[in-house]
Amino acid sequence: MSKFAVDSIVKGKVTGIQPYGVFVALDEETQGLVHISEVAHGFVKDINEHVKVGDEVTVKILSVDEGSKRVSLSIRAAESQPVKQVLADKKVKRQAKIKTSIEGPRGFNTLREKLQEWIEQSKREDLLNK
């Protein structure tokens, strides 16, 4: 098992699929798990839409636990992020930045505006109670 180094990229074969992840055989003795969050870039609702038992996949080794003989793997870390996804992420960030600059600062503005009203209301109540 020590022949597999963290951060190395290797090929493996899908041996099993569960709702939480994919089991991948790295060699005759070593099997690792690709958690559902590491299967693909973006949200994965159904793993079966991405891999099938018997598929050969390229994976990155995230961690190796010699004691429990577990290997954590990632398919998405072994591949570059799709250009579509990168562009979509940039567009969302750009839109958020534009929206914030158009609207101006948010959050405590309402509080600041209400503060003066509350102070005046408090003064009126003080005068009524005297």
C-alpha cells in the first residue's frame, strides 16, 4: 500500500458504486473510495450518470491510511475543471460584484437610518413619562 503516494495520479478500475461513492481498484490488493463529492466538478445527484462498474478512471490519491488500509481518491482532482464551469463561476462572481456596487453598501444602512428614529421616539416617551 505504501507504493501509492499522496497527490499522485493513477489509473484504476471501478469495482463498485454506492450512493455515497465509487470503489476503485488501484491494483490487485489495493482499493480506494471516491466520495460522491469527488466524482465530478459540480453537483452529482446520481453517481451512475458519471461512471459504471468496469470503467477505467484516472484518480488522484488524496490520502492513504496504512492502519485501516484505506485510500481516499478523487476523480475531479485528477482532471481540470471544465471551461464551461470556469466561465460560469466567473460570471456569477462578476454579477455579484456588479450587483453590490449598484446597490451600494448593505446591512447596517437600515439600522443606521432607524437609529435616529428610535432616539427621537425614546425622547418623546421620556417627555410623556415625566
